[in-house]
Amino acid sequence: MDHSKKERSIAEKYLFPAIRLLRMLTDNPTCQQTIRESLILIKEFSEFQAAGNRVCISECRKVEEELKEVNSIINRSSTVAFTWKNMEGWPVKFVTKNVKKLFGYTAEEFLSGAISYSECIHPDDLQRVANEVEKFSKEDGRTEFVHEPYRIIAKDGTTRIISDWTFIVRNDQKQITYYKGIVEDITDRIRVEEELKERIRLTHIILDSLPFPAMLVRKDRVVMVANEVARNVGAKAGGFCWRDFGQSNYISEEDKNLSDNHKDVAERGIHCDFCLADEAINFNKFQNIPELHAFGGIWDTYWIPINDGMFLHFATDITEQKRIEQKLKKRTHDLRERVKELRCLFGISELIQSRNKSHKETLQAVVDIIPSSLQYPEITCARLTIEDYEIKTANFRKTAWQITSKIIVSKKESGLLEIGYLEERPTSDEGPFMKEERALIETITGIFGRYIEHKKAEDALLQANEKLAIERQALKEKNITLKEVLGQIEEEKRQIAFQTQSNVDRVVLPVLNKLDEKMQSDDKTYVSLLRNSLTEITHPFINNLKARFLELTPREIEICNMIKNGLSSKEIASVLNTAVGTVFNQRKTIRKKLGIANDNINLSSFLHSN
């Protein structure tokens, strides 16, 4: 064998696989160094051979030793080198000894033909692998290709996923004689990648399910993942959050110039003015701005550190919530103001109804209570001008922020209520005053007007009552005098009546009785008429007695009248021309009919009392 054939043999056996393996083992520092040194020696060996016998046999042996070391390294790695014949089933011509670790079959089993390479490929992937070999083999100038990862079934039945970097070996007639490949077990890597893909998929699902913008961002503000809401705003994976999502609206002018004039903006730390991502990453603690006014709304914004200089950035739109809170806050404030107004009106009502203070003291107390009902009671002053009074709070003075209301009494303007702020306050419905405060002041002046009307009416009534009391006292005194006069008149009338009755009974009636005895029957009628007429005139007592005591006989009534007029039993017997004993018996009968059971009751006294 000449030198050129020997060199080619060595290169085919050691050099070409070594060079290709070097590309696959770049992640192993030990392999890198050893292979690098070996390739240097190989390069030197080739140069010596090309120059012709410039390298001694000892140097060639040294190169062979180095190549054996490379092969030893390969056998200790997870990468397997194959040489396949371009035949059906791809029988193996060469394979590194570490093939057993990946396939479970020994190198001898492959080299002896006990197992072909195609028998190791998963049935579901075999046709695809064959198609790829056929496709790339037909391309002119193609010297190598990489398969899509495919599955193999190891001797123990386990399935593994491998990567296959294949080199095409042609003869001088450009016919393919062999395929040389570097096969590596990527099962764990694929599993990790699948897990990572699944995590990314789940992350996308979770993020996309959020109803607010959310992004996974690197420290340099490059977006790794953005949910649908953020993407709709402009965020995109690989872009800058401040540029795509924030539209560069929230960075400084200096940063805008940098982003426009430099390509390496990632290294310049550009970020939104409000961004707290650096703090979140540096302190490994989430950062929050509860109310961020940006993007045309209000946002509850978070930066949550994750790892490897990444953070989760999301924000919830609380614009509507804040609007409702402000509305509720305003309603609460308004309700509190209304409560203050009601308390003021209630206090005024109590003061007006109270009788413990004078009129002026009541007005002063009412004026003092008014400031407590306004928005800013601590800087409120008030003054009431009515009738001859000027009532004001201790801090009153004329200011530029006042509201007034007239007091109407009996449809006439009678006074003025002035309310003022001692300091400027935000403009509302009427200067710094709300329309509700205007309504309150109008209500208070209405109360003042009615109070003054009531007070005037009360004073007028009091004066009338005093005058009436005086007149009543005078009338009372006149009544007393009149009663005395009437009493005297009644007494005189009674005396006259008694005297007349007595005279009739003592003088006239006895004469009539005598005449009655001596006259004829025709004349007695006239005498009887005269006697009855006199009796009716002088004895109303008799009529009353008849009406009350129906059992009394006319004779008994006549005797009762005589007893009442003071006639003794003897005198009555003489008048009646009867015996005294008969009069006594008749008196007993009368007492019985009158219901006088007590002997101690005098008949004359009883008749006088009835």
C-alpha cells in the first residue's frame, strides 16, 4: 500500500468520524480539548504525508494513538458512530463499541448481521426515515443531511428518540456506497423539550384565560410570552414591552432618541417611567402600583419576579371599579352632608320650640349651629339681620365666597341670612356652595320667617291675654258688686214677699174666712175665688209642694203653708176654726207623708228648705 492509500485508510477510519463527532461533542469541555489536540496532530500528519516521507514512523504511531484516544472518548459518550452499507435494511459495516448503551445490541451483533439497523427503527417511523434517505440521496452535490428525530426500539423493548446526522459516501463513479452517521440519544432532551413545550402551552392557556394583559418579560424588557389581551394591544414575543405594548409613550425623551438611533437598545436599560421590574428582580419581591394612570385608564399593576432574570408583568383594569368607588364616595359624602343638614334643621327646630331662652338668645343659638351643616364648617361664618337684631358667629366677616337668602315675614322682606367661607374652596354649583346647601339655607330662612311670624303672633296673643285678664279681673270685681246688689234685692224681695204673705195669712185670709162664714152660698163663691187668687200670688210654695208630694190633701197643704209662715198650732186652729188637738194630729200626718222620720227635724225648717 502506498502512502496515499494508507493516509486515506487512516482518514476514513479515524479522521472523518472524529471531525464529525467533534461537532456533536462541543458541549463536553474534556472532549473538546482532547479532540482539538488530536486534530492538530492529524493536520500535521497529513501535511507530512503530502510533503512526502517527512514524518517518521514514530510520529504516525503517535497520531494513531491520539485517534484511538478520540475513539475511546466517543465510546464513553452517548453518541454512536455508524457506517451503513447502501443496501436494503442498511446493514452495519462499522459501529462504535458504545452502541450497546443506546441500542442494547452489541457492536458484534450489528457487524455480524444478526440485527440490521432498519429493524431497530420504530415501525411507525421507518417509512419516513427511508423517504428522507431517498430524497437527500437523489440531490446532486448533497454530502450530508440531518434526519428529523425518529424513534428506535432497544433490545429491552424500550423506545428512545435519536438524532441522526448522516454523511453520504460516494465512489469515483459518484455512486453511493456507504452512509456514515452520528447518532445521539435525545430522549431526555425531547422529554424536557416536550415538558417545556407543555409548560409553555399551559402558560399560554393560563395567560390567555386572563381577562387582562399579562406578559413574561426578561430583565432587558424583551417579551417572552404575551397573552391574547396583551397581543391585541401590540405586545409580541421577542419585542420590547415598552415599544410594542407601551408604544414608546411612557419612556423618557432621552430613551426615545436612543431607541431611534441605536440598534442595541436591549443593553441600554430602556423601560417605562413607572416600571418597577428592576426592583422586583433585585429584591426578589413583587412590586405593585395600586393605581397606575396609563393607557387611558386606571390599572392595578404588578411585577412578580420568577427566575433567571424574568418577571411576570400584568395589570387589571380598575377604571370602572374606581369610577364606582368615586361615585359611591360622592354618594357617601352627599349622604353625610344631608345628615349634617338634617341635624342642623333638627337642632334649629329644638331651639325654636324651647322656652328656656330669650328671643335673642334663641336667634344666636340658631346662627351658631348653621356652620356645622356646611361642607367646611371649620371655615364657615354666618350672620342674621332681622328686625332690630344683628346676630352673627364670632368669626364672621365679609368674604368673597358668600351666599345669602332673604327672610320673608308675612309676605314682606324682613331680614337677611348671610353664609360665608373664610378661605377659598373648589368651585361647585354656586361658587363653592352646592345646590343642596342653597336649598338648606332657603329652608333655614323659611324657618326663620315662620318663627318670627309665630313669635309676633305669640307676643300679640300674650298682650291680648294680659288685656283680657285685666278686663276679666275688672268684670269679676263688677260681678262681685252686682252679686251683692242682687243679693240685697233678693233679700228685700224675699222680705217683701214674706211680709206680704204673712199679712195675707194673718190679716186678709182670716177676714175672708169670717166673711165666708157669714155670707150666703152665692157670695161664698166670690170669697173662695178671692182666697185662691191671693194664695196663688203669695204662695208659690204651695204649688211646688203640690207637685212634689201628691199624697198631701188641700187642708194639709194649707196647714204646711201656715207652718212655713210661722203660725203656731193654736193660731192655725183659730184660722181653721178647729181644735188645737186636731192641728197636732194633722201635723203628725204631714210629717209622715213628707218622709220626716227623725223627730229632731223641725217641720218648719224642713218646709223652708224645700
